[in-house]
Amino acid sequence: MTSPTNLDDLRASLTAHADAFTESVTDAEAAGRSASLHTRIRRARNRRRGALAGGVAAVVLVAGGVYAAATLPDSHHSSQPIIAGHTLDKDVDVTGFSYRLAETAQSTPGQQRFTLRLPKVAQDRVIELVSTGLGSGTATLRDGDTDLARASGGSRVARPVPVGSDKHDVTVVLHDAGKDAQVGLAVYDRDQTLPPGIADGTAVFRQNVGASSLVGGAWAQPGQSSLSFTVTGPVKRWRLSDACSLPGSKPSMDVMLDEKVDGKPFAGTGCDTLAERDLDPGTGGSQPDHWPLGPGTHTVTLRLVGHKGHPVNVAGAVFGAAVYRLSAQKVVQGMPVDLQIEANGRDWLLDQVIPADNAQITGPAYVDAVVGPGDWRPVGQHLTAGDRDMEIAGTTNQTGSVGEPELGEVLAGSTYRFWLKHPRDPAAKATILVYRPAG
């Protein structure tokens, strides 16, 4: 088997491998793994883990106009720093996680392009865009092919946005800004404080994820190869979120986490490495159709299984799961979609449901879609100066039911035209979901 080269390849490999697992179980079990399980995964980009350097980082100028981090003693931030005319907070909160100021940088007045080199750290971080003197222009923060934040008008500090943990560059690009315009970046690293929820000391199923609320869950104890926990109904609409990580340098294609609810097969998921584990696993999961949890006690059972579906024991494995009560939903193309979601470090409310043949959307907005089976080609074309066409990966939905690809965030001041094409069936139906900031 070819080793996956990135997270998208890994997810595709795990999906393909899951099909092989399904073929190895009994017909009764296979029948229980319904094609109407809807999976929604909202993961921070670039979840790469590494050793966390001690101390607090400041910023120094290196060749080529790129800024890089240097380590200073913790006493460096004994007072609140000021960049681009703004006094920064030492700590910020994003989706319940606490982040502490780690590094800062600012451009020179009138500088039109400004790049900060981020070192690799152990956990995800967030970044704030700070600006002053933009006049009628804008400043856009970019992470590779993704626009993360935008500032316009007078002096301001944008909301913190997730930026991942791997080593990479982020860039601020000014457009039509005044000659005295100045921008700054404040990078915050996640601290060890976990929000309320069910935690194993490192990761947590949060009490609230968007408008979804935790019903119950558990983490396996060291040495366990199976785990059961109970939740109390009634719960009409629910989602099962899971986490599974194994020792080793590469994800295992020979071990999966098998899941049952009240003894009935529910789903199966692949396991990543401990170095790549998701510390906020409640953001994803699978939602069943027509399977309400009635009054009384319900049992969720997890077990590590090998490629033939037999139980296995893996030393050092970390796994767990949680049941979430879903918020209000709307049915689109026969699929329930959330009226409120969490994405890019904030909550969003469903505002529009429109055909996907030529949808023109002005930000701020977060754009999802509902598509039928097949291979779809999403397109995001910019209509405003200074923007770029969105780099949107194609989506494959071969489940026989509808799926829900995420198209991305449209920043304030931007207008995009979206459409989704089915290469072999021009009459195939797709729908755009437009979410707006909640508060």
C-alpha cells in the first residue's frame, strides 16, 4: 500500500481500508453499517505535531523579508506588548481553549507584503491580525492557499483564527492601503488548560461544540482493547464522535476502531498516530438517520479490531468516544443539516439555502454544500479585486446518499461565485448552504 502523502490522502486511504473491513464482517453486521450515516469532520488545517520549544518566542528579521521566531526567557512578556499601535491581550479564548501569547511581529509603515515564519509546535495555535492606517484599503492574512482573516478601514484587531502547528509561513498582503499603513501579527500557543468536557488529560470531548451538547462518553484506560459506556435517553438526534491513536510513525492500516450502539453495528474509524492525534475530537463524528435513542439507558461499545474484524490489543493505544445531542436541523435534499455549526474558531448560523449552479455570496460567510452521489467539482471564483480563486478540492460521494462537502469561508469584503459540477450528469442536484457569523 502506498503511504499517504497528506491528510486528504490519509483520509481517502482510511475510507478505502474501511471498505475492506466491512467485507470481512458478517452479512448481518454489514447490513447494520447504514449508508445513511452522515459524517461531518471539521478539523483544523495542518495538524502537525512536534516538540514544543521552551520559553516564549519573539520575532527577528531574516533574509528575504521573512520573519522568524527566536526564543526568549518567559519574562519577556511580563508587560503587554504593543504592535501596530495596539496593546495585545496576553491570553485569548477560542472555542473554549485557552491560548497564551507566544510571538509577535509587525511590518514597517507602508510595507505591502509581510511574511511570518512559524516554527513547529506541539499543539495548534491561533493568530491575530492587527492593523492601522489602512484607509480605504485592506490587509488579508493568508496561510498557503487559504485566506484566514481580513482587516479594513481604521485601526483594529481581528478575531483570532486557527493556524495549525506545523512549520510554515503566513503572509499579510495589503491592497490599496495608505502609505502609512502598518500591520502586525500576534501568535498564541494553546496552553495545557482544557475546556469542560470528558478529557484524558491531553484531549477532550468538549461539553459544547457549536450548538451540540455532550450527553456522555469515555476514554479507554491504558492497556484496554475495548471500552463501553452508557448514555441516557431520550435523544432524538445525535452524533457519535470518536478518537483513536496508536504508537508508531505512520497510521496503521491494519487496526480500526469498531463501534456498536446497543449491540448494533454503528461505524468504524481508522486510527492516526499519537503524534498526529486530534486533541479536540468532538468537532467531528457520524450522525445516523432514523435512529433515535429512546428513554432509558443505551450502551456504546468500542473495540480495536484487526483487518479480519477480530479483536486485537495494541500497547499504548489511546481511544474514546462521546455522544452529542444535536441542535435544530433542516432537511435539504433529504439530508439533515445543522442550523448552527462551528468552523474556523467561531459559530455560524444557517442563513441561505440556494441552488449550486451559480451562487454569488458576499462575506462574511461560511459555505457548505449538499451533493448527491458521484464525483463533484466545486468551484469558487473571486469577483472582488485583491482576492484569489478558492482552491477547493474535489469531493467524492459514493455512499448512495447525499454528502456534505465544506467549501470554505468567505471573508468580509469579498464576493465569490460558487457552483458544483457533476462531470457525467449535468442534471445532478447540489445545494449551497450559506452560514453567517453567530453574534
